[in-house]
Amino acid sequence: MRPIIIAANWKMNTTPADAGELARTIAARTHEASVERVICPPFVCLATVGEALAGTGVAVGAQDVHHEAAGAYTGDISAAMLAGLATWVIVGHSERRRDHAETDARVSAKLGRAIEAGLRPILCIGEQLADRDRGADAAIAVVDGQLRGAVGPHDPAALVGAGLVIAYEPVWAIGTGRNARGSDAAAMADAIRGGLRDLGWDVAADGLPILYGGSVTAANIGEFLAEPSIDGALVGGASLKPDEMAGIVARAALTANARRAETPVG
Ligand code: PGA
């Protein structure tokens, strides 16, 4: 049975002065043992948020990691630097692809750094609006290309061992208030698992958690979690609002408990 995961991506919001309190508030208001919770604050807030979340069961993630292990990369953060500060890491977010020209090859290298460092990667993939406007098959082809580019070079067992999670995030739905349809997200999740099978993942593809991301709120999370292919959400804007996070995680707990009840024992 796949876990239900709600990951918060705070993006370039909060400061070391206020991040701890926000993290504490969210942790207290989302206390659901059946849901895996992760908060990904800015790098400079990792330590504060880690202290605030100690003992709460909420994990800490970084929003990015450099594709090289070390060297002359001014301003960048390596996987080794994250030791003790984060246990998860987002790679390939569309805002990084857009603003930092991250290619699939770069994203793949970042996955490699995450594996080496024992960080649990959340790989983001998703099509642009122009791709979606060309139809579902075109959108699937784009996402499949990103999947192959990032995951293809790696041994499936290494990625499974690292606890890889994939976030399907249609770029046109991120920060726009326009979310995808649950059925379209589920079709994409099925296509992603099909792509992994083609890459030699075999039955491991069925165990891979796939999240939806893009304008998720407490009001629309149910549409995604009603889809058996979708295992949670990567939440941006709404993840800064404790009321929203409380609603999202409460809804996620309903799905987690229902899936547990359906799973045959033994
Ligand atoms: P959003 O962001 O929820 O604000 O659309 C999601 C994301 O970028 O991960």
C-alpha cells in the first residue's frame, strides 16, 4: 500500500525569524498519524524549521540541491550541506527549470546527488499549457520525456531505495488558481507508472507514490485524493496558511484510513 503524503513547498517565502512559528502551528494543526507530512522551507530557514518540528513527526525538505557534489559554484547548496538539516529534497520544480534553465539532464544529476546523500527526492514533472492545449496525448508525451530524462539514467532499485516520490505538476496550474481535473491528473499518474515500467521498474512502478501539485487547496484536494492513482499533494501557496493545511491534511487522513481499511491483511 502506498503512503499518503502532503508536502508543503514554501518557495521564496518566510524568514528565519518567522518560519519556526509557522512550522509549529502547521504541525500542531495537521496531527494525523496516517499522513506523511513534509515542509520544505527556504534553505536559510531549514535549521529553524527543523528545531520547530522536532518530535512532531513532520519531516523537513529542501527545495533544491546542486547537481555537483562540491566545487566552485558560488551561492549554491550541495547535498552534503543538507545533512542534519533536511531528509527530503524537491528536484526539478518547474520554477527552477524556468528561472535556472534546469534541463532534464541536470535534474537527473540532482537525483543522483540526492540518492548518494540519503535524501528522499520529490521529482517534479509537468507539461506547459501549450502542451495540454494540444491534447492529453501531447501532455503525456512531454511528461514522459521529462520522466525518461530524469529517471532513465538511474538504477530503479537505487531510486526505490531512496524513496523516490514523483509530483505531477502541470505548469499552467502552479500558482494560477486553476487546478487540473482529478481525472486528468490520475490519467497522467497512470501514464507515469507505465513509463516507469518501460524503464524496467516492473512491479516497483506500482509502489511509487505520485502526488499532484498545482493550486491545491482544502477545497479541491478531495478531487485528487478520490483518484486511487494519486497519493497526496505538493502544495505551494496554500501551504503557508495553517487553515488550508489543516483542511488538506484532514482530508488526506480520510483517504489514508480508507485505503488502509481496503488493504487485505496478511
Ligand atoms: P501552488 O504551487 O500550490 O501555489 O500552485 C505548487 C507547487 O509549485 O509545488
